[in-house]
Amino acid sequence: MFKRIAKRSTLLLAVFAAASFLTSTMSASVVGSLNEANCNPNGGVTVTTTSIIWLPPTGGGTGGCINAGAGTSLTWSTGTLTGATLGVTGNILNLPPNPPVVGFMTFSGMVGGPLSFDLGTIVTPIVSAGLCNSAAATVIGSTCVVNPASPFVITNLGGGNVTVSLGVTGTVKDPGAPSQISNWDGSFSTQLNQTPLGVYNIFNGGAGTVTSTQSGQFLVSAAAVPEPGTVGMLFIGGVLLASAKRRRAKV
């Protein structure tokens, strides 16, 4: 009887150790919220129907500079990023018509290593009013697009104002545990002194671009994958469990 209890105790300890190791590994992920804005007071973006060019340009015109704005609160296994920390700036690459974009947003210089946000997809717009030249687009609160190929959602705020927003999703690695990957999603947005029809006309027969300030808000949620060591511990726990079952069957 004593031997049986000892065996069960050993088995339980092994299983608990594996589970504990998995929990600690799975928790090593980037989580929180990221609010960003252009780091130059005179900066902004130039938007076409399918792309964003950040101003002022950096990297030979391949991107721009952003700040971790108020409300930013990200944590990971070896560091933090908050909007309250002065000098937290990052680089953002221009948005091409067809992602993915590796290193889309990168924040460097923090304890624990840089954060690099990869852009995975642009969210397909779901709108209530179809094209922005429709009668339905004149209703306050309605949403529309300037043409079927554009990923930007135009929301009618009333009073001759609209918001232009772009939904995106992607992934970010934990600097302290690179095998741990988190998901991030949210939207970039800007407000224009235009009606939906005005924006439609700009992109269809007009200048074809809009330049404005911008900001973005994103949520980052853990979606960790067990490291190889974790998988090995779980395998050992499974072997011990199977072995214990065979022993009990023989008794």
C-alpha cells in the first residue's frame, strides 16, 4: 500500500511539474493595449484608396515615426511599454495594398528588448451604405467605401465630418521568449472635414489622396504556443501516466 501511494505521489508531482511549466511558459506573452500617434506634431499620413504613406517620411520614404500614446499599457516577460514613459517612439512602415508586412511597427530601446509588430491582414470592410456616393451614405452613422477595392471605412459623423478607419490584425513576439506569439488587432483612424460624397469625389476623379493626422488603437492578447521543452515535459507526464495505468492493471 505504501509503495502504491508513493508511486501515485511521484506521478502527481511529475504531472503538476509539467502543468506548472506549461502555465509559466504560456503566460510569457505580450498583453495589453497600444495607442499610437505620429511623433511629429506636424506629421500625419497621406491616404490613397489602398495605401498609407506616413509623414514625415523615414527610412528613405519607406515609413514614419510614431509614439506610444496615452493609454498604452503593454507587458511581457521581460519588460513593459507605456504611454507614460517619455521618449517611447517607434517606426512604422508604409502600408502597401497587399500585406503581410514584417516589422510593420517597431519600438526599440526598452528593457527586455524591442517589440516588433508584424501586420498580418487588413480587415475587409463591412459597411451599411455601400458606396459613399449613395443616398444611404448621407444618413448620420452610416458607413461606406469609396470604391469596392478600398479597405477604408468612411463613417458619416454629420455636420460635414467623417472618420476614415482601417482595421488590421497581426502578431507580435515576446522579446524575452521569442517562441511565444501574441495576436494584436484594432484600427487606424483619422477625421476629415468632408461629407461621404466629398471623400468619394476626391478618390474618384479628384486628387486621389487625402492628407491628415492619424491615430491607432490596438488590443494585444496572448496566444502563446508551448515551447519545445514544454511539449517534452507534457510527453514525459503522459508516459508516466500510461506507465502507472499499466502497473495498476497488473496488480
